[in-house]
Amino acid sequence: MDRYQFEGYISDYIENALSISRRKEFEQYLADNPEAKEQVDAVRKTIKSLNNLSQVRTSDAFVEKLQARIAQQNVIVPTEQQNRRPLIFGFTPLTATMMSLVVLAIVFVGYELLPSNPATQTAIPTQVTTNNVIPNPSTVAPVTNVNNESVVAETVEDSLSNEIESPQNKPDFDDRINYVKTQ
């Protein structure tokens, strides 16, 4: 017998309603577990104390009166329409006012965060524009209409002249790169 079976048979044991085989099992469990015997004694004391209580007599209409009284307390009393405040979109006036103030604050902050002049939206600081920049050449060749053959010939000549001039231009170009790297 396990503990749960034992607890289920306590009242049957006290009332002497167990079969002989179950009763022997129950008593064996009591002998093996001293705390089980304390539990049976506690249940016996509780049953004796309940049997010693005096009986209370009530009127024949007690149950009906009790049910009527309970039903009377469960009736929902409607609130008067005069005490209710009018609702604005389903909200109390205080809640509606607070929500409108929050919406206005959000709109105001959003307006303040927007730039006022679109020209100053992408302003570049002067340090970025003046430091570490290779200057543009000061001489600009005018644009003229030229036929395609002369353009090809000039391109070939320019590439040859760049190859010839590159040893002379190389130190100046390297100095510019070193200047940018050190800044």
C-alpha cells in the first residue's frame, strides 16, 4: 500500500468499513510508518470534535430566505445618467485632453526637427572643403568643335607626351600624395 491509498482508507478504517485483507494491509502500513499513525489519530480527534458539536435548528423557510437575500445582493443597480460625464470618442474628458496634448507635442517637436532652409541641409564644414584637397588646375582649355580624326591624333600625341613627361611630373605628384597621407 502506498501513501495515497492509505490516505483514501483512513475514514473507512476509523468507521470499521474496510474488508479484512484491506484492514491488515492498512495496519501493516501503520506499523511501518509512525507518521501515518499520527495522521490517523488526528483524523479521529477531528471526527470526535465534530460529533460533539451541538446541532443548530433553523426555520423551515431558512433556505428560501437565504437564496432570496443572495439574489437581492446580486442585482446590478444601474448608475444614474446625471452622474455620468459625457464621453469624447469613448474617452473621458480628462483622457481626451491628455491625448490631444500628446499629439500636439509630437507635431510641434516634429516641426522643430525639420530643417527650415533646404539649401543648408547638406552644408559641408569648411575644414572638409579646405584641408587635404588637391587644387584644381588653374588653366582650363576652351572647348571647340573638332573632327574625330584630329581628336584621335591629339590623344595619341598626349599619351606619348605623358609618357615622356612622366619622370618630370612624378616627384610633384608623389609630394601631393604624401601631403594627403600625412594630413
